[in-house]
Amino acid sequence: KIIMKKILSILSIFILISSTQSCSNNDEDYIMEPQTILNIIDESMNYTFLAYSLKETNLADVLDGADKYTLMAPSNMAFREFLMQNGFNSIDEVPKNLLKQILLNHVMPGVLEYRDIETGYYKSAATSEASLTPLSIYIKQVNMRVTINGESRITQGNVRANNGIIHAVSSVIPLPSLVTFVTADANLSNLTAALTRKDLSVDFVTTLSSKNGMSSAPFTVFAPTDQAFVDLLAELGLNQLSDISEPTLKATLNHHLIEDTNALSTDLSDNLQLNTLGGPITANITGGATITDGNNRISKIIAVDIQATNGVIHVIDKVILPN
């Protein structure tokens, strides 16, 4: 009996081992079906608001297809914050066209890996009413900390799908106005300081925040870099921005704004007169795009077509001065 029990015990262990190995082999042979961006969003309880929004705006098929995209994905918490801040009780209360553009503002064509993100302007899949061209999106990367349009932050990167990649973001990315880009871009901090100087008799921030079709929007903005303002102070023999008188500063800023116009780089030509709020300036494109002011000072256009919802920005390397 003792021998029989040992034999039965050995047989039981053998069967158990064989069974375990069989299961292990089955696991190794099992291959998960590749997942699309939409599959991943649909299966995550953290993105139920996003999944519902994509379906309601007929964008689900876009993220379920073969074309590759980068999706900045707001969580349920981010959507709840967005709804509360904008006075909506539910996703269904957000106008469909607005919701669609907000969602498209989180989508970029192609695959952008987290490690490849660099500070600069990119194009989103959203469209500006001011030009019917893609909206720009400003991404800032400092020590691998990434912010988008100055407000939203990537909290988790590189969730890979077979048709792109997902980066989780801390909040819904706002549709960008001209002010969004001026304040978000660290290279335009002196322009921000100039536009927001408390003694100005004109509220430039409110004006440049105007929705397209209202208060003379859209605008074309020629935005001097921080170095352009440093060079201006040296040119004028001044120490700081506050040394420029209010009338002079206002007239100077007016020379950088064109109202009721979204002038893209393709609209510029040689000897083209542009009527700014402060007076005429002249554009040229031969040998590189430039702006000449009434003092024959030439500003090079070093970045073009930064498209907002209510206008476009071209970055220049010298401040335009009034006569």
C-alpha cells in the first residue's frame, strides 16, 4: 500500500507539471491582436468622456483607421474640469462643432515619441476659422517636462498603438487665441510684458483675445523676439522697457498689428504695403521675407504662419518703430 501511494503521488505530480507546461505553452502561443488608438481609449475606464466625445463627433473612425496620429488624451478628471470651467453640465451641452475642434486640437498627424518632443510650434488636426488652415500648437519641453499651449502638461507618455501613439495630458488643451501663443512662448516674454504694461491706454490683451469675426479679428501679428526688444533698448539708449513712454510704446505696438486680416506667408510679396494700426509698413520676400518700417529699418521674418483661432503670428527679429 505504501508503495502504491508513492506511485500515485508521483503520477499526480507528473500530471500537474505536464498541465502547467501545457498552459504555459498556450500563453506563449497566444498573440494579442494589435490595438488602435480608439481600442485603447475605449478599453480604459480613465477615458470614458473622451471615448464618448469621439463617437458623438464622428471622430472615432479616424483614430481607428490606418493613418497614424499622435493623441494628447485628457482624462475623465480633465474633462470634468473643462465642463465646470465653461459652464457645461455634460458633454452633450457642448456644441458639436466646438467639441469636434477641441478634440482635433488634441490630435497631431504622424507619430511623435515623447523622447523626440522639442520646444516649438507644431500643427494640430483642428482648423482655424480665420484661415481654414490647421491650428498651430505650441509645445514646450524643459528637462523632459512637456507643456502644451502653456496650460496642459503631459503626465504619461508613449502608450503605443498600431496606428500611432497616446500621451496622457493633465487638462483639456484650449483652442489657441493669439494671446495663448504670445504668453506661452518663452521667446516672446518681452512682447508679453509690453502688451500688458499697466499704464497702456489700450487693452491689447482683450483685443487680441477677440473671437474671429468680432472686434476687428482676425489679426495679423508681427511678434518681435525677446532679443529684438533687448536690441531696441540698446538702439534707443534706454535701460528697460518701462523707460519707453506710453504714447511711444502704444504707437510701436500698433505698428505690429493688422486688423481684419489673416495674412499668411504665401500672401506676402515684394513691395507689398501693409496697413497696420499704427501706419504703413512694407513687406518683401526676395532674399528672405522682411518688413521695412517708415524709418527704413528692416526686420527679418524668422518664423511664419503660427495660426491661432483669431489670427496669425509671424515672428520677427527687430522691433518695428513708428516714424
